[in-house]
Amino acid sequence: MDLKLAVLIDGDNIPSAYVKEMMEEIAKYGNPTIKRIYGDWTNPKLTKWKNILLANAITPIQQYGYTIGKNATDSAMIIDAMDILYSQKVDGFCLVSSDSDFTRLATRLREAGMQVIGIGEKKTPEPFIVACDRFIYIEILKNQLEEGESESPKNKSGQKDNVDKITPKVIKLISSTISDLADDDGWAFLGDVGNLLQKKQPNFDSRNYGYQKLTPLIKSIKSFEIEQRENTKGRFKLIYVRNKE
């Protein structure tokens, strides 16, 4: 069954260019039954959002900046999130912001048994990222948009600039996760490895490293070996992975 999700967007803190891709991404995890964006709509900076909101059925919530230097949008979004939580109409929340002010909110929603997905830019502070069950970088969605628009060499080199390097730290994280799940022969089911990686590091995503799925990412690293096994319950083969000795 699809999770019912409340999507709450910090309009002051998120670029409007990738909303379509963002909503398509959110649809992978559940059904966005509530979609709201918060900001001061009298501010010319938010003009770009207006047509996008209609196209994506997102409800704008007006929030005036009463005090200079204070973010009224944050407060409005937090109050709404708690109201939605107590209404018991959703199973999870998608908080779209790069602002660490939502760290406590994400923690509180998870304490209440909610699934919390964060979406923000790579500049998002670590405390907010780890407070979510899953955190998706907007830069990934930007890369996907560029891939769809053009296959020119110039465009591909632009994508590479946005791709993270596979560091020894990343390899160690994957390796230790395989060890945590391995059977007596060292093999672990790749689906379980992916789930545990997500729990250990909510922003872990193979797309950060230029791979659409976990399997090709693992195949690209020489420290691991992969084995495909027949699946008695379905037509797709089961993929197992282990650390090379």
C-alpha cells in the first residue's frame, strides 16, 4: 500500500527549477496527498514559483516576514506539520528544505512513527540529513533533468562535475554493511545491503556517484564481487554481494 505523504516545501530555501522532477521522485515513495509551499508571496523572489504551483497542484501558504532576520516560513511550516501529524491523515512527511532549523521537526515526526524523507541541496547541514529516514539531494534531480534534455559531450562533462567521488570512506561503509549481513560464506543479499546503507546514512544514494542503481555502483568497485542467483518466486534474479578477500 502506498504511504500517504504530506509534502511541505520551504519556498524561501529551495530553487523552483526542479519541482517536476522532485514530485516524480516523491511519487516513488508514496502518494503526496497534501502538498504545500510556504513563503512570502508578496516577495518578487518567489514569482518563479507561481506557474509551477498550478501545474503541480501545490497549495501556496502566505507567510509574512514579521521580523527582519527571523524566518517566519520555518515557524509556519513546523506548526502545520504538527497539525497534520495530529490529524492522523498521513503516514509520512517529505520536508523540502536545506535549512537545519527543521532538524528537530524531522526527529519529532519520526518519534511519532512517521516516515520522514528530506529533500535539499548538498549544502544541507548534516544534523538535518541524519534526522530523516532518507535524504535526497536536489543536485541528483538536476543531473537527471540534464540527461533527459541533452546527450551532448558538453552536457555530460557538466554532469560529472556534480558527481561525488567514491572515496575509501564510502567503500568502507559498503564493506562493513556487507559484513553485517553476510552469511557464513560472506554473501549478503543486495536488497538488504541497500536498506541497511540507507539506515546508516540517510543521504546514501548510488545516483550521488553517477549510477542509477546500487548494482552498477557495486560492480564498479573492485573490492566487491557479485553473484546472480535464480529466484524461485519470480522472474527477476536475486543479486548477492560479498567482500573480496
